[in-house]
Amino acid sequence: MVTYFWKRCTKEFLQKKVAESRLAKFVEDIIVPPRMIDIIVDGEVNDEFMRTLEIMSKKLKFVEVDPMVKTSVALKDVLPELERLRQKAVSKVFEFIVQKLYALRKPKTNIQILQQSVLLKYRYIISFLKEHGKEVYTEVHAAYVDTMNKVLSAHFRAYIQALEKLQLDIATSSDLLGVDTRSSGLFSRGREPLKNRSAVFALGERTNILKEIDEPALIPHIAEASSRKYPYELLFRSLHKLLMDTASSEYLFCDDFFGEESIFYEIFAGPFAVIDEHFNTILPNCFDAIGLMLMIRIIHLHQLIMSRRRIPCLDSYLDKVNISLWPRFKMVFDMHLSSLRNANVKALWEDDVHPHYVMRRYAEFTASLIHLNVEFGHGQIELNLERLRMAANDLLVKLAQMFPKPKLQTVFLINNYDMTIAVLKEAGPEGGKIQLHFEELLKNYTAIFVEELLLEHFSDLIKFVKTRASEDTTSSSERAITVSEVEPLVKDFGSRWKAAIELMHNDVITSFSNFLCGMDILRAALTQLLLYYTRLSDCIKRIVGGSSLNKDLVSISSIMYEIRKYSRTF
């Protein structure tokens, strides 16, 4: 009996203790301490204020969620006070945030520093408004979007205007591969430095921009002070570098401060529109194919940078820019292609066997695009370059046909093919099929020239070797080769072969622009001459009584010595 009584007392005691504990917790959760009221009503918005907001937020959630609280008599006394305090807190933080937003609008304000060092400290305020002041949060959201949209739009507009003053125009619609520029544009572009004109077709140092892709954006007033002008792709990179850095910072801030990535796109609708307006003005007037390809490469590299940052906010924008660049590049490229196909051969022709300026332009232009496509590997560029090669070669053959003599035609083609190969090699080892094609043409026309050169000096010897040297010399027929038939050839060769080689040497020196190419051709000619003379010598050995000519034959070793002598001169 005593044990039962004791257990019952203990149980009642514990139940009483639990009830007291719950009651104490209930009172603590709904009561509004005077200190909380003081901080919310009269205190500054600081760390203590935000800690107090967190406590008040818990009380507000408690009275909203707990069903026991809603039926509590005590709530009727506390709830009005708590609601007034909520309204005061919401009003106070709204004024505070709006004041901070006004600071963003001040000229020369470093927005990122203000965001990172000031606004992010108060990110809980935004969470509080989302939960307990949705109407006011909507206003804060709209105010921030409006502020940043206007501030960043003005910032990009001013930057673009400053960049436009630094632009160097590289090409116009008349700067095409197959256009005769010796007279056209003389007055309109006479003041422009020649080095700028060469950039229309040659990549040169412009490729350095791809190595400096993540360098800081250009600072316009510093650049303007130095009176420098820049190709548009450099301004394009700077603008998009600024866009990437600004967008990355804003995207991360919106995510941290508001917890909503979508706010970024509302803010950047303005800056995107400003940049689009600028680009839509620039692009239709851009006739610089190399610059356009550089911009395509820049966008590709910027996409990789944003991917490494793991920030997707510019994906759609960069895709859109890329999509707009390709058709423009194709259009300008096709203008170059048409200029070759429709070129005025008579206007372009010059009575000069040295490399033609149109072919040099073609070689530099092709080398530039090949170089830019190495890491890119775009198949469409390769197809377009093949079309361009065919058009350039067709024009070159037409120009060659303007020369009255076949030999001059051949020299002209060799000089142009050799120059083209040299330019392609300078661009790197990536010449590919195009370079191989020109090397094959060079080889073929070199063989033609060698024959033409030898025929000038040893036509009788060559004719004999090609038609009679392989015949059976022991035949008793009337066509059998006799000593009297070959003796004039032997004596003629012996009397003037050295002089003829010297003439050939001088001919080659004056005909070919590239000294090394000329010497290769001379070596090939002398080697072929040696082969012809060797066949003649072998034929004489088989002729009845041929030994009588041995005293007049030039030894093979003497000819080889002469060939080596010319080899030592270069």
C-alpha cells in the first residue's frame, strides 16, 4: 500500500514538473520582453538588432503554428503587441535597406565593395521580410532590381561610349582579296598607316589577344591618354571581360543576399539591352573576317571561363552572341570568295613574274584562319577554305596565262606557290591539306620549268636521249645509231656545258623571288642534266666505234663536281 502511494505521488510530481516546464516554455515563447521592444523600436539596425529580429521571428512563427497558442487566452493580450512590433520592424528594415540602395546610385560608388562589406552583413533582414513582410519584400526586391538595372545599364553605356573612341577600323567593304586596291580608295584611306591595312589579311600580333583572354578589361581613359587605337576584337574582349566579372559578382550576390538567382536576369535585362544595341550597330558594319573569327574564339574561351567558375548566368547571352557572329563571318568570307571568282584579270595583271599581291593576301588570310581554327577544329571553316583555295588558284592560273611565253607563266606560278607555302608554314605546322596541295603544284611546275630550262640550252641532246638513246645500237637496220650521229652532240656539249650552266644559274637567280627555292630548282635542273648526259654516255658505249668519242666526252665526275660547286654557293 505504501509503495503504491509513493509511486502515485512521484508520478503526479513529475507530471506537475512537466506542466510547469511547458508553461514556462510557453510563456517564454509568446512573451515580448521590454528589451526586445526597445531594440526594435529605438535601436539601430546592427548585429544586436538582427539577433533580436531572429528571436521575434521565432515568436511569430510559434503563435502561427502551435494550435494550443491560438486558443490561449494569453495570446489575446500578446498578439496585438507582437503584431505592432512586427510592423515596426518591417517598416524599419525597409527604410534601412532603401537607404543602402540609394548609396548604390551615387556616382563612383564601388558597388561590389558595398555589396560585400555592407549589404551581405544584413542578409538576414531579407529572410525576415520574406517570412514576415512579403509585401515589403516585394517592394525591396523591385527597388533593388530597378536600382541595379539603371546603375549597371548606365555603367555599361558609358564604358561602351568610351571604347568607341578607341576603335581602329581595320577593313571596309572594299578591302577584299581579289580587289585591285592600287587605285581604289586612294583618297578615302590615304592617311591610314599601311600596317593597319596589312591587318586586313594577316593575323600578326592580333592573335595575342587569345593568350590574354582573362586579363583585366581595358581602362578607357588611360588608353585614350596614350592616343592609341585598337582593333575591335580587343574592345570586344574588354567589354565582355567586364560583363563576365560584373555578372559573376552580381549573380553570386543575388544568390547570397536574396536567395533567388532569377533576380539576376531581371537586373541584367537592362545591361544586356545596352550591349545588344551597341553590337547590333557594330556588327552590320564589320568587314574584318579575321576580327570576326577572333571574336568567335573569344566568346568560346569566355564560355570556358564561365564554365570553370560554375556560373551559368551568361550561358544564353554568350550563345546568342556566338550565333550572331557566325553568319556575319560567313557573309564577309563569301565576299572575299566572290572577289576572287569575279576578279578583273586584266586590271589585276602586272608584267612581273614575282608573287602577286592578291596571292600574298590569300596566303596570309588563309594562314590566319587556319591558325585560329587549330584548337577550334570547326569543319565548316575547313570547307570554306577549300572553296577559297580553288578560287585563288583559278585566278592565279588566269593571271599566268596573261604572260606571252610559257616559261614566264611557269616562273610566275612557281613564285606564287612557293610564297604561299612559305606563308602557310610561318603560321605553324597546321597547313594541312591546303599546304600539301600547293606543295604538289610546286613540285609539278618545278618539273615543267626544269624541262623548259634544259631545252633552251640542250634541246638536241634531250631530244636524242628521249627518242633514240634507248634503241638497240647493235641493230643492222638503217636506223642504227652511228658515231657520226652522236659526235656533234658530244662535241657541242663538251664545248659549252659550263657556260650553259652559268647561264642557267643567272636565269634562275633573276627569275625566282625566293633564293633558296631558285637554288633548289637549279639543283634539280643540273641533276636532270646529269641524268640525260649519263644516258647519252651509256648509249655511246653501246655504239660500234663509240670508243672513238671517249676523248670528247665530259666525265660524269666533272659534271658532279660542277653541281657541287654551285651547291656550295648557297
